[in-house]
Amino acid sequence: MEDARLSALDLSFLCLENDASPMHLGAVAVFGPDADLSVPEVVSLLTERAGQVPRMRRRVVAASFPPGAAAWAEDPEFDPRRHVRRHELPGGGREDLAALVAEVMAAPLDRDRPLWELHVVGGLDGGRFALLAKMHHAMCDGQGAIGIGLSLLDGELSLPSARAAAGRRTAAAPSGLVGRSGQLLGGAIGAAAGAYGTASGLLGQATTMLDIASAVLGTMRAPAPSPLLAPPSGTRRAAFVGLEMRELQRARRAVGGTVNDVLLAVVTGALRHWLDTHGRSLPGLRALIPASQRARSGGSEDGNQLSAYLCELPVGEADPVARAQRVRAQMEANKARGPLRGAGALPVLAGLVPPALHRLAAPLAAHAAPLLFDIVVTSVPLPPLPLRLGGAALEELYPIAPLASGHTLAVGMSRYRDTVHIGLYADGVALPDLEKISEALPRAVAELAEAAGN
């Protein structure tokens, strides 16, 4: 029996993926050693807890109406043991963990089952273990995934209670048709508007769709080569790095803005260093910055509730302080306009398109995405509370953002206690030297703090 239909935005993530570009998001949580907790016990604990979370028992089924729609329904053969896996690292280092994460995240999820997996990884240095949570983007966005993850940890945390505990720190982080892709997307949008406009009562909705489509298309760029755009290979690489919050706060006090503004400037600096190693010089790279809309929707944990900003990362600017100031100015202007303008209107548009048209237009939208942005940079807030699993303390948490078709790098950031943890997720063929970007991130922090004289 159907529980609830997928929203149009949730459905779009199912339609957008292909074998080479699965729409998975995830998080890598590293826990400290606990003499009273073994890896098999962690597997048993997670299996038991996952079976008690209603959203983790549901799979996607075809809905009876409207055509092309899908719904969440209880899996009659649900067995959490199918979804919880155990691994032992041959080596215990961070690079070994990253290699395993990349391999697991690249494999498609079984659409006949609930769209998630938990991978418990033993053998880390110092007696530690890791948990990789892998979920389909149709199931949740980044903040929703955190809500699910919190339900698996010790205690009774939920997303709303975690947000309340975090207080202010969880505030939102965040011409014409161009080329053939723009024309195709415009045609799909026009067809959608026409379908809705056949009934006079829906004429206003069709007009709204055209207004939103115009805002989205106005942000599209002429096709141009980018080092972060390439045909998908289906392979993945991952890298993890931690940045001390103390150093980021030093830089923020010197240049102003928010910590997220500083982090965007740091990512910009790291990309500039990486481009230098390849002898490349570019004025900028455009980042898509997802922004949660859960506060506007009342804080529900289900599905996707997001918008987005665009920010030109000034990789061509040599002065670290000037880079930070330009990023800050753009993000302040974005927030003043609101997240439902330009690229931020895409989720709104997705919510208005009929399900059947999603299935037809998704390949066109995927083809057009590189005209909108080069890279995704997302920040996922965590509660400033000590978190544990089976008594073992959480030490690190690295978000893994989905990698859209044609894009080669996604950056996920999450602050936990005194560290910002950054997960880099890349196409394995297009970015064989991902470690150069991860190594450049701490350097970019130091460079900014030094240039600011702090």
C-alpha cells in the first residue's frame, strides 16, 4: 500500500541519474576506539536501529496517479541486514578509507529495495572505526540525511531538536537561451507550461512556471571549456581533510563575513593552487551553493526541501583577501535577493513539472546543468553536542555531496566541535590528482590568515 507520493523534486533526482552518475549522497563518520565495542557489535546495533526508522523501511513504487508519479511504500520483504555491510581496511589510513568510500558510493542502489546502505568499516588506525551512510537523493537532502543519521546514534536526537540545540549556528549557509542545451531545456519548460495551461484554472500556474523558467535560463552561460566539466566516467575518487575552526575564525575576524563565506574563499584558493599545478589560468569558476528551506516548511524531515545560490569563485584573483571580499559580497547579495532567484528557482520549477514530463525532460536538464555551474559546494550543519554510537565518540564527519552528470567535483563541508570536515568527491578519470586539492585547502586557510595580517 502506498504511504505518500514522492514530491516532484524527489522524483527528479531519480530521473536525473544514470549508470555513470548515480544520485547518491552520504557521510563518512569516524568514531574513536572503545574497548567494549567490536565492529560486529556495531553492525548488529545499526541493523536493529535502522529497522525501527519508518523512512528506512520504505521503497519507491509506481503511483496509480498521475501518470509517471512514484510513491513511498513499506517494503513487504524489508530486512535491514541486506542494507548494513561490514568491511575491514587492508590499511588503516585515511587514503585507504577514501578509496573504499569512492568504490561504494559509485555502485548503484537497488531500486527494488529501500534506497540506502550503511557500511561499517573496521581496521582504522588507532583502533577506530568508520560508518559510511549512503542514501539516494530522492530519499532526502543533506540536512534530511543528518536527521536520519541522528536517529541511529545514541540518545534521542532528531533533526528539529538538533537544530534547536545548534541555535544560530544552523542558520542557512547557505541572457536569453544559450546554445542547444538552453533551447532544449526551454522547449521542455514550454511544453510543461502548455500541458498545465490547457485548463483555465491552471493558467496562473503555467504563467508562474514561465516566470521561474525565465529566471533560471537567465543564469545560463555560453558553453565554454572548464577543468571541472567532463563526460562522466562512472568511476569515483574521494578525499578528506579537516580544517581547524580556530584558524578559520582568525581569518573571518580579519576579512569579515560568515565562516561559510571564509570556507568558500578557502575552496577558491585551493582550486587556484590546483589550476596553477596544471598551468591553467581562469577568471572564475561558478559554484552552486545549496540552501535548506526546512525552516520555511516547518522543519519536516521528509524528502528534499532546498534551494540554491550561485557564486562566482574568483580563482583568477591572486590576492587572498580580495578573493574573500569578492565571495562575501556575492553571498551577501544572494541572501538579500533570496534563495528562490536564478538557479535557486530550479527546485521550485521541478516542483511544478508533471511527473511524466520529469521522465522525459530529465536527460535534457542534465545536459544543460553544466551551463549553470561548474562545481557544487555544500555545507551541512551538525548540532554542537557530543555524538556517540554504541558509546564510541564521533570524532570526524565528512559529507559526500552528489556528483551531477558532466561535473567532476563536489565539495561537502560540516562543522563538528572544533573542526570543519571537508569531503571531496570527484570523477576518478577527470580528477586523478584530487589529493592536490585536498592538500591545498589547509594552505589556503594559512594564506588567507597571513595576508589578512591576523
